[in-house]
Amino acid sequence: MQEKELSELKNPGIRINRADYELELYEDSTLIKSYRVSFGRNVHRLKSKAGDEATPVGVYEICSIDTIYKFNKFFRLNYPNISDASDALRKGWITQEEFDQIKDNINEGKCPGFNNVLGGDIGIHGIGRLNFIIKNLPFVYNWTNGSIAMSDEDIDELYTVIKVGCKVVIN
């Protein structure tokens, strides 16, 4: 891992590895730092619908950043994205009208709204009031509804370099 000050990063990207419970911060293809994270309660399931408590897999972007959030900070992902919506349309889970709404929001640079079938409001956030307890567990406790959670200290550190538009790859 290259030692580089976070403040020096010009084009950071994020890769999230569900199998290793890690969020990796990159500058281009160089790994800068790794963080421990937890996921939705159904970590070994692929996200397919609202309420399934699974974390989506795919390529996303941060579409907004909320600093007044119950879990400290929230980097909202553009889930469902065009790929998620196309797959759902093909499977008959959403209508053409719902697909067009998701597509229009993304094309206008907005975060996709919550879709009754696919869900939404997925992102990377801190822990909030239980930060001290959860961050100090000797194991990973998957407790979110599908988002990626990390300690408040780690999300605060990422907040200094992550901007809207940052690419996030989840596998």
C-alpha cells in the first residue's frame, strides 16, 4: 500500500469487497487505504428488491452527501442505476414508466428516488450513536438494511476526500 496523504488525492475511487468486509480507497489503480465495513443483514444475497436487506453489487457513483444524518454522514449511491433498472425491466419487476423515471433522474444528475420494487436510499455511512460499541466488536456485525457502514472516524476521514461523482465498485 502506497503511503500518500489523503489530502493529496485528486481522483479517488472506492472498491468495496463484500467477501473481505473491506472498503478500499484508491487513487487511479493505486490502493491508498483499507477500512473495515459491515453490510446489510443478508450479506451473501444479491440485492433484488426493496426490503431484502442485501447490499447491491455493481458499479455506482456517489450522487449526494448528507452531513446531517442519523448515522453521522451518508454518501448516497445512485442505486438503482441504469443496469439495475434494465435488469428489473427485463425480468418484469418494474414497468417501462418506472424504468424511464429512474433513467431520467440519473440523466438529470439526480439520485434515483426510492422505487417500490427495487428499493433505494443505499449508501455508505457511519454508525452514529452506537459507534463505540459496534466499531470495537472483534467480528463484523452486518446490521444495515443494505447500505455499507463504517466507523464514524473512518467516514469522517473519507469525507475529507470523497466528492459527488466518485466511482464506487461493489463486488
